[in-house]
Amino acid sequence: QVQLVESGGGLVQPGGSLRLSCAAPGYIFSIYAMGWYRQAPGKQRELVARITNTGTATYADSVKGRFTISRDDAKNTVFLQMNSLKPEDTAVYYCNANRVTFSNTFNYWGQGTQVTVSP
């Protein structure tokens, strides 16, 4: 059982910042792409940001310029720095580890952390 341990969610006012963290086992972190997804009530889970094991990052259009994903290989941890938060960013945020091989796709998920953006 692969465990991804998330932290850093909470309540913040519009325009504020939060940083999410996700720690993964070293053998996962070194070869998997790491990502953050979110799911708001009544909506499908969506990709927020993703970073490959070589450091290439991609973002959803809705968060470009506001969110930054990064990874600390020494700590086997991926971060999501969220700035200029908006009420529509309110959701449960999930850490994901993903690897696609020739014959298989592997996905592991964290337990989720709530982010609420409200006055």
C-alpha cells in the first residue's frame, strides 16, 4: 500500500495564500510524476498541476500564474504554492502519483485536504 501524506489545507480569505505538501515513499517519488487534483462539491475531480520526475511542470489554465508546483527530491515531497486564491478554488485537494509504462498505468492517491477560500 503506497501512502501519500498531505498537509497544508485550511481556510483562507480571497487573495490569500496556502501551501500544500505531499510526502511520498522514495521509491515512488524518484520515478513517478506527482500531481495535485481537486474536487469541488458536485463537480468532477480535475487536474490542477503536475510535475514529472525530471521537473517539467504543467498547470490547468484556471491556476496558471497563481499556483506553483515544485518538488524537493531530498525530502520526497511535492508542494503546491497557491497564491491569489479565489472562492472558486475551494475544493478538496488530492495528491497523486502517476506512472505510465508500456503495459500498465499506476495511480496512487492521498487522502485529500480541504481548501476553503471565503471572506
